[in-house]
Amino acid sequence: MTTFKNVLQALVKRSQELTASAQDQTMILSLVTKVTNALDAIVVAPPADLECTIDEYRQVCLALSVPMP
């Protein structure tokens, strides 16, 4: 049982290390919002010199969580 507990603790610790801080999450959300706004503007009114069209786009979020013991 100790080995399982050690592995679980190591996984939780690594998950915490890889999880972005609140400040980083805020900065990422700000960048995502800017990109989304730019894409919305291009879809609604594409610039005349744009040689392609964007019919649709989707925001995808992938999250991984480790349950706490």
C-alpha cells in the first residue's frame, strides 16, 4: 500500500507543478479572448486583402485532473 501511496503523492505533486498559476491562467485567458475577438472580426468582416475565408472555428479546452485521496 505504501508504494501506491508514494506513486499517488508523486502524481499529485507533478500535477501541481504542471498546473498554471492563477496569474498564468489569467494571462492565457486574456490571450485566448484576444484571438477569439480577432477571429470573430475576420469572420464577420474579412479584410479585402485576405486570400482565404474562415467559415467556422471552435475553441477547444483540454483539462486533466488528478483526484485527491
